[in-house]
Amino acid sequence: MTVGGLSPQGYAERLLSGDRLALARVISKFENRDAESAEILRSIFQHTGKAKVWGITGAPGAGKSTLVDQLVRVLRAQGLKVAVVAIDPSSPFTGGAILGDRVRMQDHANDPGVFIRSLGTRGKLGGLSHATLESVLALDAASFDVILVETAGVGQTELEILSLAQLVVVVLVPESGDSVQMMKAGLLEIADLFVVNKSDRPDSDRLVHHLQGVLDLSPEEKRRPEILKTQANAGKGVEAVADQLSVLSSLNGEENRRRGMEFLKREVLHILTERLSLSVQQAFETSSGQELLAQLVARKIDPISAANILSGG
Ligand SMILES: Nc1nc2c(ncn2[C@@H]2O[C@H](COP(=O)(O)OP(=O)(O)O)[C@@H](O)[C@H]2O)c(=O)[nH]1
Ligand SMILES: [Mg+2]
């Protein structure tokens, strides 16, 4: 069956009825900021807000994809429909995810209860976080119970993306000194659960103790995150991670609601800020805008008064 040539409404209806091809197309439209995106989003938004959205972050090579793959297995065994959104900054050339992720995930390729999607970083400023949010909304509307968002904890964009998650898992590994890097990157503040992966390697207990020390020192503004050890490539410790996430999900009802509200508030603010910024730039391009700029430069008018004029004040 083809889904080409559908109206935005048609795409939305197919997606809501569980059509995977329509879902994939809609995500592509969101990713490419297609003109139909706004209308599709409007049609599906009321059907969102049900899925659990869990972020998985950590340095490249920490084992996030391996852990995600294993979490999918565990959650599927519990009868849950699971989607994965992988954000991959390591492949700027193809705008897609590294091959390894796809190969590993092929185990789930024929399972209708699993949907895996990579989003590239080809987006412009802020584009990737918008695309990620909208993709997560599409998956939510398509009735996935759990949406796992894998992202390398490296920059502001990734932190922004993680703020859409109700729970954030930070994956650390013993051999690298990345725990300190992670803390610097602000991951300590957003972690709801720490996973020390590659526990088959020496020094994993040392990392656990180190982390405990760090947590002892940090202000107790939120629930203290647990630290769990895994060996993701052997599937060890993954059930405990899934269980802990489920427990936190059920405990965090009010907190999840608050996070969700804060996130959506910020998203609306983003949209408006982008629009306003664009319209002011366009205003400067007009002849009266050029005149205003000339007056500014000549010190005949000050920036506050210029802003008042531009905002019609
Ligand atoms: N020794 C060991 N290797 C692991 C473990 N988990 C994952 N790996 C390996 O670490 C490498 C990077 O894993 P990957 O999941 O791609 O990391 P990501 O970049 O964080 O997504 C792969 O070769 C995995 O097989 C583990 O628990 N122990
Ligand atoms: Mg990965």
C-alpha cells in the first residue's frame, strides 16, 4: 500500500490507525520541516501525552545503543510497544545513524511492536530538537507505550532534546574519565538513573563509589538517582534498569506532569522567539527599517526606542 499523495489529514489518520509507513513519512516530513508539518501536528497532538518517554545519554561508545537494544527486548517481553529515536551526531556526512546501530537493531526489524528511527544532525540551529520533539509526538500518537530517545551527551542541543524525556538515564563506563566530563556537561543535574555499563571491566566498582561520592555532595533538590551496574552486551542487569524506570515512572506522576508542562511552555516560547526574531530581521530589510538603522548608527535614536518602534509601541 502506498501513502504517497495523501493530504495532511490523511497522513494523520493513517498514523493514528497504526500505519507504519505513514508514521515513517510523517517523521520525515517533521525532520525536513515540510510545509505540511504544522497541519499534521495539529491533527495528531490531541492523541499524544500517553507514552513514557525515556532519554538514554552518555559518551559515544558507552554502550547506549546496546543498552537500548536490550531494553527493547525486556519491554517487549512485558508486552509493551516500544519505539526508539536515535540521535546520532557521529555521522555528519550522511545525516543518518551509524551502521552499527541498524545492524544491531535488526533483531527487532520484523516486530510490529517495535519502531526504530534515527534522526541526523543535519538540522539547522534548533532544528534537531524540534524534529525530535515532533517525532516523539508522532510515535506517541501512534500508540507506542515507551519511547526511548538515545543521544550522546555532548552539547546544548542534546541537553535540550533530553528535556523532553520524563526520565533520563546517564550511561557511564569505568575505563574512561568521562564521569567528570558528564558532570561538566550538566548531566548530573538531569540524571534520574545512572547506569555503570561494561561492568565486566575492572574499576566499575570504583566508578560506582566515585559517583556515590559526587551524589553525596550534590544538593538534594530532587530524588537521589540510583546507580545500577550493567553489562549490556551480555544483557546483564538490564531487567533491573527497566524495572527501576517503570517504578520511577509510576512514582513521578506529579513531577512528570510538571516537566511536561515546563517543556511545552518552553517549546511555545521557542517557536515565538524564532518567529519574532525572523520578523524583526525582515523589518530591518525594509526601507523604513534601513532608515531606522541609519538613525541608530547616527545616535539620533537609542536601541530601546528603536525596539519600541519595531514592536509598534
Ligand atoms: N565489554 C563490554 N562491551 C560492551 C558492553 N556494552 C556494550 N559494549 C560494546 O561497546 C561498544 C559500543 O557500544 P554502543 O552501544 O554502540 O555504544 P554507544 O555509542 O553508546 O551507543 C560496542 O562494541 C559494544 O558491543 C559491556 O557491557 N561490556
Ligand atoms: Mg549509539
